[in-house]
Amino acid sequence: MEAALRHQTCRTAPRPPPRRQEARRLREAIRLSGGFHVLVADLSGNPILASAVRLLVARTSLVVALFENGSGLACWHDDHAVFIDLVRRRRHRAAAAVMRHHLV
């Protein structure tokens, strides 16, 4: 019953205008992407790299938020999924190549 009520509430709640939804999605994509990069840097065990990535994420997140139209965001998570899959399968050279391509 509670789930049905929640579903009904979501369906009847006013939806924000499309531009506001797009802006919200862009902010969320930037936040998640930045968090992914910081996590990978932290997992590297290299504190200098982790610190540098944190600074870079903060700066690039601002630039992307100001100038990105959202069309390029779809491929970000695809690269991340490929990278994770390669690391899981212990294909480290291929993962490094994907990472290099993604960052350049």
C-alpha cells in the first residue's frame, strides 16, 4: 500500500520544467563522475595522485557545469563501466589504455 501511495504521489507531483530537469541531471552527472575519479585515485594508494585528482575534479566540474550542454555526458559513464570491467578481469594494461583515452 505504501509503495502504491508513493508511486501515485510521484505521478501527481508537479514536474519541474524540462530545462530545470536537464540542469539537475547535469549537476548529478558531474557530481557522480567527479566522485568516481576521486574514488579511483584514492584506491590507487597514491596520496599525491589522490590530492591532484581532487583539485582537478573541483576545477573541471566548475568548467563543465558552466560550458557543457549535456550531450557529451552520456559517454562518461560508458568509459567508467568499461574501465571497471577491465579491472575486474585483471586486464590492467587495457584498463590503463581506456583510462588514458578517457582523460585525454
